[in-house]
Amino acid sequence: MRCALTLPFRGDTSAALFNSILNKIPPSALRSNPDLPAELDRIINKALEKDREVRYQSAAELRADLRRLKRDTTSSRSAITSAMQVAEGLPVTAKKSQWALWAGLAIVILIIVGLGGAWFYFSRNSKIAQQDINVVPFTSSPGQKFDPVFSPDGNELAYTWKGERDDNDDIYVKLIGAGAPLRLTASPAPEYCPAWSTDGRYIAFIRDAPSAGSAYYVIPSLGGAERKIAEAVIEEYEHVRCMRWSGDGKNLIVVNRVSPDDTQPSVVLLSVEDGHRKALSPPNPYLAYPTPSPDGTMVAYAAGAGFLAADLYVMPITGGQPRRLTSD
């Protein structure tokens, strides 16, 4: 019989899959195959541990457990052979294919996690990194903070803060190294993704109002009256929310649907003056993080089939054919 690989995490969308990877505990391998060695189940669970301090901290630690498992499991060689047969599409017995399923799954997961653990281990213990890095907090207030961005002159920081009571997302600006944060927005609706204008005078942001829907706004960076630019046609599951200003300060570079009737978003130039939309990139199921080049002539962005499957592209800000930079 043939054996199909069962993934430890599932989700109907890329966002749901990513949430499962971060927050959900996968089912034990023993539930699918009680004949599985308990040690292999332990290795899998350790590899999938949410707490990085509990996961494998080095490739050497991972290798030692795998060698110990191979030594103690008399059928390990036949199991690996069966895993190779499954990968090549050859028939194997039901018991062997279950063994091969979890052995192959464990090998794939452990290699990935082991390499990540090795990177974390060596980067954390690098003497050069310890000497060169000086961690200085920009804020000391309680509550969750998101989307930090420097002002063009590098003297201020704009960010989203849920407040001391951790109850509402608003846009704040803080002078680096001195003073208290200045709250720019006071709506009960959450705001996020602040973006400085090129002259530092304004900050654009997105507001998600439950009744009115999402929209783009601009507000003076020193505080004052906000101005709505345009509606933002954004689905909750889309990771497309961050934006930047164009070099001439006349447009926001956003990822959005050009019209509510469009089924997929594009990289869009959004006029700050009148909200006019001009599509730059072709529509795509997943687009994110549009960023202008320093000279303002190009735009880079991520595009692909989903959050975990995207590549980098660049294109002229005046429009044209995107150029793909990565293929991995």
C-alpha cells in the first residue's frame, strides 16, 4: 500500500496555518501509530516545542539523540529503507509505511529545527555579537506595542500602542531618549501601521472601524486633525497592511484592491490628495510590504501563493513589468 504524509499543523489559509504553527500543540505521533518507539515521539515533541529554550539548542544535541535512537532501535535501518521507498512511490506494508511516515516526518522536522537551533545557538553565543550589540529600550511603558518606524531624521519613533491598560490600539510618537510618548489618535477603533511622510510632517495609518470598515488616514506628526484619504478594502486574514510614502510625498504605496469588485489585491499608488488609486503590480493572492527604493524610482514587494510561500519582486514606481529577485 502507499502512504500519504500527514502534516503536524493544518489550516485552510496560510494565516491559519501560521497560527497553528505558533500556538497549537500537534497531535502525538503515538496516537497515529502506537507501535512507534516512545523515544522517537519524544524527539518529535521536543522539536515542535513552542518554547525555544526547551527545543534543541544545537545541531550536535539533535544529532546525538538521532544516533542514540538509531542504536537502540533494531528496526531503524528497515524503517529508513521504507521511508525511502515511500518517497520513491514504491509499495510497502502497512506497518512499515506507518513507521516510514513518522520516521520521514521526524527527519524532515528535526533537520529544519536542528538547523534553526544551531543558528540560534551560535548567534546567541557569538563573542563578536556580544561585544557589538548594545540593547537600549526606546520605551519603558507597559502594554503591547507594534509597527515601530523611525522618523526620516531618525530622532523620533512612531508606533502602535495598546496603552497602559492594554485595551486599544492607537498611534503614538516618541522622541528617542527623552520625553513621554505623544498620543496622536483617540478613536475606540484600532489603528496600526504608521508611516512617516518623507518630510516628517505627517503620519499615515490604517484604522479598522467595526461599523465603517477599514480606511487610510493622515495626521500631523505633532498632533492635530486627522484626514481620511480612502477606504481600505482589506480582509482580516490578509498580511498586506504595511505601507510607505512615495519619494515625492504625493502618494502612499499600499497593498489593496483597486476596487471593491476585485478578487485579489495589487501594489497600489494611493493619492494622498484625493484617494485616487493606480495599480502598479498585477493582482496576486498574496502581496506584502511594498517599499520604495532610496531614490524613489523603484518599489520592492513580496508576492506569492501565501504567507509561507512568497518571493521578492521589484518594479518601476511608474509601472511596468515586475522583476523577480528570488526563487526559493
